[in-house]
Amino acid sequence: MTAESTELPLAAAFPDADREQWQRLVEGVLRKSGVTEATGAAAEDALATDLQDGIRVRPLYTAEDGAAASGRPGFPPFVRGGRPEGTTVAGWDVRQRQVHTDPRRANEAVLADLENGVTSVWLTVGHGGVPVSGLAEALKGVYLDLAAVVLDAGADFAPAAEELLRLYAAAGVPAAEVTGALGADPLGLLARTGDDSKLRVQLEAAARLAGRCLAEAPGVRALAVDALPYHEAGGSAAEELGTSLATGVAYLRQLTAAGVGIDDACRQLEFRYAATADQFLTIAKLRAARRLWARVAEVCGAAPGASAQVQHAVTSPVMMTRRDPWVNMLRTTVAGLSAGVGGADAVTVLPFDAALGLSDAFARRIARNTQSVLLEESHLSKVIDPAGGSWYVEQLTEELARAGWAFFQEIEAAGGQAAALRSGMLRERLAQTWARRTEDLAHRREPITGVSEFPFLAEAPVEREPAPAPVSGGLPRVRRDDAYEVLRARSDAHLAATGARPKVFLAALGPVAAHTARVAFAANLFQAGGIETVQEPAAVDAESVAEAFAGSGARIAALCSSDAIYGEQAAAVAAALKAAGAVRVFLAGRPGERREEFEAAGVDAFVFAGCDAVEVLSSALDVMEVAG
């Protein structure tokens, strides 16, 4: 066999495709969907997606979309990971959260977790968790030299830290082997409570705690830079990054003012970020966070070895739904995968029922096993920075880093993190971001599976023991399903009062092929508000609709069919429905040129893809409650 015969000339037989050719193919697809005016770059732009923070995701990225050099794993700017080996040796730290207030029950949960794959414990202490005096019982039987303990003690961080360090000493754990984090986060507490009366004292206590860790237990980090309060208040990815940088800088100033060297100060911080079901955005956020913090540390004079950010990723509480909570398993799986791919040092997967109260044993097992599958079966940790080199991910990391840095500069210009919290600047900015996202949720541009899309009204409610109330008084805590949860609660109240849910009669016109798509659309829409849909018989006309509507038990109706059949039947059927007592008649579809004709016949509102679903459903419930 000659050298020439071993070559594979297959690729060389095809000409290189260029961007213009791809755009022409896009034009053809758009023409089939009715978009005829978009050509060339405009056709490509028609497929772009706008994210928060002014970031626009294009449908195609090539080598021409170069981003800043991401370096190598374990070296500045640490985009590709904080350690050269990444998580390839032992995987990332599987960290489970404990929120029981009873030390005995907390201990049972802790031991069950550690026996089944968890490698560190994230324990809530003080308000909303076990009392400081119960910490010893909660950790009874835990090998403190093997399992790291991370505290979330809020205002009680100093006594909780004192007790944990005492337990380490009592267990005879050598100082060099002690690992964990004490979770002191005075600025995060200010964000949660709005109370800054003790902030100066708390910052000083945190600095003393860091000094003690450096002297007695160098493997323990004293301070947490928690971005979750800002994420849970509705903040964007860039706002998470900006607030975390501002908080980290404030802590560096406090520590160095107390005499701690800059390298040691950097090593005393652990950063916490939310991981969402938007996998690429989460990956890019974690990569961007390491890059940005490396720049901060460099400017502050830290050595390269001390400027790698230690990251703890937590699956987003904002994305967790209370209805159809089983879908949360899918959300947390994607979020956990994203955190691992993004290079987080520790990952917490919240149980799927976390939004409902105290999680049961099954939910906790699923949360543990989600990470076990990612690590042991998918071998996700065996590749360093698996998303690195993707033109899309690299560009998204670059754009997110720039947006996060810009917001960090705004906070610094406002006087720093504490000043931005006190003045209300952060509250206002986060509220504006959440208001824009609320619009997307209401219009279902951001769908919520099981809630705003594909709801299941017959689902038996999942009930859990109430969880301890979290601290409040500061930034709000929001969830994506908030508006729809209000609607569903109104439906539940109607069911409790009358024995039946509010109903809408779907008046399907014409043959099945003509009305199926809009019947499915209308059913999906109304059920998102807890409104039961009735379609019996399968199709109606002006002569049969009155009898069918009367037999449905509904007070409102929706016409469902094609535009062509609407032109032939909609006006007559709408008039018949109004004569039969329908208090509101909807038409599934855009009104077009016949709006006035349809409205004159009795159509009250039009529902279509992109309409304000929350407003439509709220008004429908208003009518039925008044009519009832």
C-alpha cells in the first residue's frame, strides 16, 4: 500500500461551504414559514435570540468569531478551570444541603447523604436551620477528616463557626486535614434582610474569623461570596457576576485592612452561583466568573496561584416549580450538568420538591443520584473544560464577562456593594430586570413546562412538611411560576367552593384537520390558568353550538379553527354563543382584517402565540368568578 493510497480525499472532493451559501438555505426555510423579506445577513439575523444583558445569540458561529484567549486549565485567566487537572481525579465536590431544624433529623439526613455519594455537607444553622447548640448532634457520626462541612448560618456565622472549629478539635482532626467553609457573608445577609445596623461589626468578625482560619485551619475558608440573593431577586447572569465581584472586592478590602495578605485574603473566599437549565449560559457564566475574578486579583496584586476562584454552583431556586414538580428533575439535571461542564468545584442539586417544603427521602435520593450518574456513568468530570473551543461558548463567555464587568463598575461607582444595597440601586436594577423577564414569562416567550406549557390539571397535589421560613426584609425572592401560581390558586379556590374547576368550552369549527392545531393551542393556554377545557362534541356549527355550550357547564367559550373557516363561520357561531349565555367569547388566532366583524358578532378577545397569557387568563377568571 502506497502513501498516496492511505489518504482520505473524500472531504477534498467537496467544495468549501461559505456563509453566503448557508444564508441562502436559511432564506428558503424562512420563505416556507411566510418570511419573504429577509435575505442575506437579515435572514441569519431573523434566527438570532436576544438574551438578557443585551446579549444576542446568533444561529451560527465560525472561526471568524474569535474571542479572547482562554488560556490553559489551572493558569490565568482561569477560564478553563482553576486547577490544571480540573475535576478529572476525584470529580467535583457533591454537596447536599440540609435545612432541618431538628438536629436529630438533620443528622439522619446527613448520614444518609454521606453514605450514598455525597462528599460534603452544606448545613443551615441558626435561623431556618439547626440551632448552634445542636450542631454537634447534627454532625454526630460524621468523619470530619473525610467530609467537608459548609455552614450557612446567616447572622449566627460567628458562634456557628466557633462551634464547628471546636468540634474539629474535639474529634482530633489535624489542622492540616480540616476542610470546609464557615460561610460568613455579611453583605449577603444585608441583601437578604435589609438590616445594616450590624454590618460593620459583622465585617470585622468575618475578618477575625479569616485570620483564625489561616492560623489554625488553613484548609477552611471563612467567607462566602453568595450571588444567590441577587439571582433569587430576579437578577440576570451578568448582574450575578457584577454583584459577586463587588462583594468579593469589599471582602478583600476588609481582610487586607485587618492585616491579611492579599494572597491569603483571596484564598479565604468561596463564590456561590446559580446554575440554571439554560446550559450554555450557565457554562459561560462560570467560565466568565473565573476570568473576571482573576483580573480583580491581578489588579489587587495577588499571585497567580492565589487568584483562581473557588466556585460552588447551586441549581436555581428561581426555576423550580410548585405545580408538576416532577419536571424539576429535568431542570436540575441540565443545571447540574452545566455546572460540571462549566468547571464548578462543588455542585448542589436541589431536590425536585424543594419549592414545596422539606424534601422527602426519595427527592433527596434523586438529587444525589443525579450527580452520581453525571460523574460515574456519564464520566462528565473526566474531561477538562469540555465546552472549551466551541466558538459559541467562547463568544458567549466573552460577552457575558464584558456585561458582568460593566455592572461591577456601576456598583463600584455607586460606592461599592454595601452602598448599592443601602441606596436601593441594586433593588431597582434587579426589579427592572425581573419586570422584563416577567413580560417574557407572561407572553410565554419563556415557556415553563408543566406550568405555562403542557399543564396537567388532574395531577394530584404533591404535599410536603413546611420548610422553615427564610430570612426576609431585604431583596425579594421570586420564582418563574409566580404569576401562574396565582392563577392556579384561584382555580383551586373555585374547585373548593363549587366542586368543579372553571371551564371553557372549545367550539371547534370545521373538519379535524382544520381545527386540531388551534384546539391544542387553546387547551394548553387555558389549562395554564387552571381552566378546564370542554370539547364535546368534537366539532360544532352555528346551529349546534348553543346546545353544546349549554351542556358543557362552561361560562366562557373559545372558537378554534383555521382562518379560512373563521371567515365562513366565526361570526355566526360567536353570535350564537353570546345568545346562549356565554359571558366571554375568545377566538384562537390573530384578528387580522376581520377584527371589527368578529367583535361585532360577539368575539371579546383574541388569543394567539405571543399574547399576554397571564392577562387573558386573569380576565377569564375574573369573569367566571363574577358570573358565579
